Amino acid sequence: MNKLILGTANFGMDYGIACGKKLSKEQAFTILDFALENNFYGVDTAQAYGDAEKIIGEYFSKRNRGLKVITKLPKKEYLGYKDIKQTVLKSLEALNVSKIDHLLLHSFETYKSHRELITDSLYLLREEGLVEGFGISVYHPWEVLEFLDLFGGGFSVEFPINIFDRRFIPYLEGWKRENITLFARSIFLQGLFFLPEEKLTGIFEKVKDKVRKLKRLSIESGLNVACLCLAFVLEQPVDFIIVGVDSLAQLREIVECANKPKITFNWEGLEVVDKDIILPYRWR
């Protein structure tokens, strides 16, 4: 369980293609309780997720924290270190913590447009004890490679990986040797794998056969689709896996899946290289 991280985008906004609803504070607290009780490593959040940081902070004020915090430096124009520090202090106040365990740049564009400032600021934030570690959230492997050229390893990367999207897999072993902490996200592809067939319309028509094949594998194995999605990522050399859920029942299901004996599956024929499918920001 200490490999799992709770995704919290839907704590603060409508999120996901399958459900797409913001959770109530009571639902969020119940889910956080369960994650804490089941030894989850931490929570993954961001200022961009509406009031998710504030909800987590309120939870921490009432419970023993016990969960590490991964949050993001928002995509925006920064005027200097003071501006960046104030943004981080805003997250610290909302989250009700004194230090961020992993601060990730939420956008590679922010790094590109403020390269020297971002580089100096990340080290300063760590020296001042405001963050424990830092890194970047990415969509493409080349973004990690460019970040690696400058920092030389020893940082964290959050990246998408799932049964359809396998672009990062060839790099993972090498990155681990560079002491990069690997956070896997989007393992359910924002809920695409759970959509009923009649909702696989528009661009998703192109993967209808693959979704059918995945659901046949689910029937044959006796494991639900969520279990299969988790099993695929557990086969990869990642350090942590971020899971977002719409209910406590879903989280219970994921924990049950994680506790099952390891099973090897044949994933052949399920990979997708079409970026209009595997990159949710292109769905619009």
C-alpha cells in the first residue's frame, strides 16, 4: 500500500471522463481516512485543482497527517524568487503543512520560459526547508530528458502510463539509475477504460475494439478493469502509483486489487500510439 498515492483532482473540481463530478468534503474526508488507514504513501494535489489543497489542509488539521504531500507549482508568469516563494507559501498554508514533500512544476512550459529562475528557486526552496524534494510533471519523455540534462538526476517525475500509453516504459530503468523518483499517473486514462461501449464515440471510436478486448480479458481473468489497469502499472519499475477515485467503494476495490497475488497478463494488441487518444488535453 505504501506504493499508492491518492489523486485529489476531483476533491476540488469536476474531473474525469467517466464520472466527472467533484466530490463533497465529506466524501473526500472518508476517502482520505481510508487511504491513511491503508498506509498510502501520500496525496497528489495542485493549486490548479480548485480548492483541493484547502480540503486536504482541513483534513490534516483534524487528523494525524501521516500522508506525504505532492503538489505543483502552477503554470504562470513568475517575476522572481519572491513570487515563486509566495506561491509555495500559499500551498503550505492551504495544506496546513510546514514542508512540501515533493514540489513538482505543473508545466514544462514554465520551466522553459523561466529556466534559470526555476532552477535557482527549486534549490533555494529546498535550502530554506520549504520543500523536501522537487521535480516536474510531464506529458512526454523528451521533457524529462531535457530536465535531466540540467539537474543530472535526483529529482521526481510524474508521468502518464497505462495499458494504452506505454511511451515512457523504455526509459524507466535508466531514470531509476539516475536516482529519479518515478510517480505513475493516469493509469485509468481519466476513466476512459470504464466507459460503456455506447459512449465510445467521436475520436474514441478508434479504440472501441481495444476497449472490448480489455473487457474480454477482464472476464477471462475474473478481475475487473481497474484491477487490470493497476496490474499493468505494477509490472513496471515505478516507485509510486497515483490513483484517483470517485467513491470509497472504488478505493476499497483498488486496495483489494493491490493485495492480490501478482499475475502476469498478455497485454499484446492493447497499446495505442495515437496521441489524440492517449493525451487527454487533446480530447477537446
